[in-house]
Amino acid sequence: MHVPDASRYRQLASLGIEVASLRFDGVPIPKHTHDEFVIAANLGGVERVWLDGKRFDARAGDITVYNPGALQASDGGSEAWGCASLYLAPSRLMPLLGRSEHHEFARPLVRDTALATQLITAIGAALGAGTAADVAEADEALLGALDTLFCGHAEAVMTAPNEGDTLLLRAEAQLCEQMMAPPDLAALADRLGLNAVQLVRAFNRRHGLPPLAWLRQQRLRVAKQALLQGEAIADVAARLGFADQAHLTRQFRAQFGLTPAQVRTCRH
């Protein structure tokens, strides 16, 4: 295992999974969330993880597993570190692994070098697959590794509806509809029968981020989808209100560990 020389990315249409080999050169990753399960096997160096208020280190051969919505950040100090990662939407679990209930990981760190090697090998094969036979073989290897991981480290959980969810979903929808010119928080809160402080607290409880920080993440997710569809980086930056292409690149890399060019040129 070693830190990769450069980051690589691929979207696997056959499975609905994204895979990447990522390199980080001493640049902290700020607090952010993902809608997907994020599973990463450390390739080298030490990742200093902050997850939902707790801290731990992930070293070569360790696996980090983050449930959707987990608030995370990390830092490798002055040293480079890298990981082989995959991103799996919860809605894909049932068709891929036969799970009939909502599952979550009980712990964010798995110390299993054999399983980490299995994941790293499968992700590497998926990144390099060329022929249809290669793709099919890589898909099978990924599913095998995921099945082992979920069987051993995830558990079914009951999710109870939250009375505040409807209001927050309305707030999120309005923010996304006005992404280029977000409404004043006080005005948005008033439409929902709240005040601005209550709105910010509700976002922090659900996402770990205030509304505008949450909205910045959504802009970056929209940018990623546009790049995957082949839109030019400069056009994406202009359309989504970034100051320029460099501004988009800085924020994009901080969120995803990849540059917009790497995502755009490696799409499949």
C-alpha cells in the first residue's frame, strides 16, 4: 500500500457506484457531508479524522465507513496521505446487496487489513477496467467486498419520522430553487413560521452546518453532475455563480478530493 501519485475517479454506471483513488497533500478537508455511504481504505499516510464531534486516526490498511449525512472533516498534517474510496447511495443497497431494511455502520473505523486489501484491489480494478469483461469482473469483485463489509460491520436500524423534517425539506427546496440568489434567512424562516435563529439551529441539528454552508455543498454537487454530463468547467463556474474557474476548482477539490478536470475527463 502506498499513497498514489495522483487522484483518479470513475463513475460505474453498471452499479451506480463512484470509485476513486485519492491523494491529499497536507491540505485539510473542511467539514462537509455526503448523501451517500462513503467507504475508504487508507493507502498510506495518516488521516486525522473529525467525525460528528469525535476524533480518530486512520492508517494504512484501515477502512473508514461513513453513513449518509455524517458530518466529517480530516487532515493529514504536513504529510501526504491517500485512500481508495467508493460512494454508494442508500437506495442502491437493496438491489445490489439484497438488503430489505435501512442499514448503517455502527462504527466509523474498521481495522481489517485483509478486507482493506480486497477493497483496494477491487477499486483499482474498477478504475482500470477497459473491456466489458474487465468491467464485469471488477463489478463482481466490488460487490464481494461490499457484501463482506456490510455483513460484518453494518446493522439494520429503525428510522422514526421527525416532525421538523417537513419544514426543513421545504427550506432546503427553496434554497436550492434560488441557489444563485439565496433568500434572506429571516424571510425564509418567516415563510416557514420560524425565526432565523430557529432555522439555523434546525439546519445545524440535521446537517451539522448552517443553511448557507449547506447550500454551498449543494452547489458543488450540482457542479459535479454538470461536469459528469460533459459541461465545460468555465461554463459550470459561471452558471453556478462561482467567481471564476479557479474559485470553483478550490472549493470542488476541498469537498471531493478531486479537481473538476479530473471528474470531467474521467467520466464513464
